[in-house]
Amino acid sequence: MTARPPRRRARRAAESAESGEPVGFDRRLVPPMVLGSILNPINSSMLAVALIPIGRAFGQPPSQTAWLVSGLYLATAVGQPVIGRLVDAYGPRLLYLWGTALVGLAGLVGVLAPNLWVLVVSRVLLGIGTSAAYPASMSVLRTESERTGAKSPTGVLTILSASNQVIAVVGPTLGGLLIGAGGWHLIFAVNVPLAAACLLLGLRLPRGGTMPSGARTDVPGMVMFAVSLTAFVLFLMDPAVVRWYLPAIGAVLGVLFVRRELAAAEPFIDLRVLGGNVPLLATYARQLLAYTTAYAFLYGYSQWLQEGRGIDASQAGLLQLPTAVAALGATALTGRHARVRGKLAAGSLIQVGVCAALLLLTPDTPVWVLVLLAAGFGLPQGLNGLANQNALYAQAEPARMGASAGLLRTFMYLGALLSSAATAAFFEAGATTAGLHDLAWLMTGVAALNLLFSLTDRSLARIGRES
């Protein structure tokens, strides 16, 4: 990405000063960006310690409660780029407010759910509603960068990344405390006050989009993308020969989607630009691999702690608190440094080691070992998430920042879906130690592949250099 010339940056700063606008980044925008963007990770991670209690409440095995995970991630994987493109078209405020209002409604549906499948509907609504805030925040970052002439708002990017990373890993602890205080219903009820706060703070966000006046939104392209991805994921969650029609539908619509996007004047996803942006594609691939492993640990390890190790939900949540502390420490120590290659190499290498360490766990493993293991998983979460977000900011086309940021989250949650499918398969007979070991072999292989991608991507060395 070409840096803004110094004279132009100075002129933009002078214009802001003359108009009475803040010369630096408008810090009033940070609270709604942070609070809105954590809605998805907090709902993702709190559920990790609630799956066993919910399954017991409704008499459902882990293979069925896995749909609570998959429902949110399927909706998010589809919703993030779609809503991100709408953010580009109509501005961050409108989509942010609609999305957070839907989060509050989904929380009420979850509290009142009479059975597992209504609860799944609540999770789908949560997935759609929480898809707006992150692309809206990245769009605001780009707009503020253009207004102030700042090359890269590393401080705000670090705050955004740190809040997401820490909430994602502190979620199991919070979920365990809420379950201990009033049952699993509270992890849905907490969305109501969070959504209300977002609605108030979201009024500070700017209105305008970045698409040219008169440009059309590619609704057919969005629909093809959504249905194709949904068909593939539904098959992945329950693969069987009799369901052959799902990948067939996905493949046909995928081909039609590619043909349309290549021919459209204003495509939903500009495949011509994206296809030529190999560094950005590599960032998406690393995001997929990193979070396949991270979410397999989040959900698989949490369930094993309760069934394989015999720890209750509240204690299982507390045992994952070191993950949050380690992730926060890694982000805080490295966040001010714009370079990403070292972070990705270190994060993926640590991830390989801790995944392999899962193979050594037994039902009698001492608690202090479990604490160290949880801390070990926090380090790569802090490093990988921050580095991939910074890489995207440097690599994405500015006018499509919302859609590009949404796609980053799509690959993140595709990783979550893959991990959910793997966890459901390996824990078909319950969250046993043998099942955890089988899952650990898969996690180690995926982490090793992520390490290979990080070490061989030479384009990463250019990110963060002083111009």
C-alpha cells in the first residue's frame, strides 16, 4: 500500500484544524468500536463452558450441542463480508446500530428458549447481529486515517485487537461465573445490556460510506455467496453420502458466483483485485489455520476438562483464565510494533508446541500443568490475531476495507466451524481423553502448516517498515 505523501498529510491535518475537527484520531469513536467488536468473541467463548450444562438440560449429546457453535459461526462466516460490503455502501453507523439491536433480541430469544433448536436460532441471530461491528470499526479506522493523514493507527489497532483477543479467551471464565451465579441462561441474558450500551455509543459513529455515489450493491452476488457457503458448511457439519446434494449445490453456486463477480461492474467481492493480491490471500489462509487450532482448544479442551477431567463448569472457566492473561501480555508487549513477521513465526511455533502437549494429558494430570498449558495457548492467540489484523490493514484496498475486514472474520470463523466439526467427530462418544488426543494430532498438524505459511511469506517483511 502506498503511503500518503507528507505534504498531503500536513494539508489534511491543517484542514481538520481549520474546520474544528480533532487533528488526531477521534478517541470518542474507540468505545463503540471496542464494545461492538467484542460481542462476537464473547458470545463465542462463553458458550465453551456452557455446552455440557445445556446438553444436560435438554438431554442432548455433544454431537447435537455442537450446532450451537456452528449456528453462530455459519451466520458469522456469511454475514461478515456481506455486512462489511453494506458498511462500505451505507456507512458504519447504520449497520452497527441494526446489528447491535439484533444482538439484544437474540439474547431475549436465548433466555426464553424452550428447547435446543430455538436456542440454535438464537445463536444464528447472534451471529448475524455481531457481524456488523468489526467491519464497521475497520471502516472507521480507514476513514480516520484518511482524515488525519496517519499512515497506520497502530495504537487503535492494538486496542481493538487486544480487546478481541482478551475477551475471546476470558469468555470461558466469565461464562463459568455466570453459570455458577444463575445457570446457562445468563450467558444469553448478558447480551441485552451489552446491546443497549452499543446502541447508545454507536450514535457517535460516522454515517457515510466509501462507495461512489450511484454505485449499486451486488445483491445477487451476496445471495450466491451466502447460499454456496451455507451448503458447504451444512455438509461439513454432518458429512454423509446421502447428503451429496449439499456440496453439489455449493459448487454450482460457487461457479456462478465467480462468473458473476468477474463480469460485474461493482462486484460484492472484486475477485480480479483479490486474486492479484497474493499477500492478502495468504493472510486469510493464516487466519483460517490459526483459528482452526485456537477454537479446537477452546471448545475441545473445555469439554474435556468437564467430562474427561471431572471439573465443573465454573472451575473449567477459571482454569482458562491464564489463557486470557497470556494473550493480553503478548498483545500489550508487541502491539506498538507494526512489524508482523516475527509475531506470526513465534505465535505459530508456540502453537505447535502446546498442541503437541495435549497428547500428554490424562484424567490425573495435575492442576498446575493445566494452568501452564492454558497460558501457553494464550500466547499465540495474542500474537497471531494482532499480526493478521495489522497485515490486513496494510494489504487491503482502502475502498473495500469493510468487506476485506469481514472476509478476515469469515476465514476466522471458517476455522471455528472446522474445529467444531472436528470436535463433534472426535467427541462422538463423549469428551474423553482418547478423543482429546485424536483432536490434538489434528491440531498439531494444522499449527505446523500455519508455521510453514508464516515462514515462507516474504511479503510480511515489508509490513511495518518505516518509509
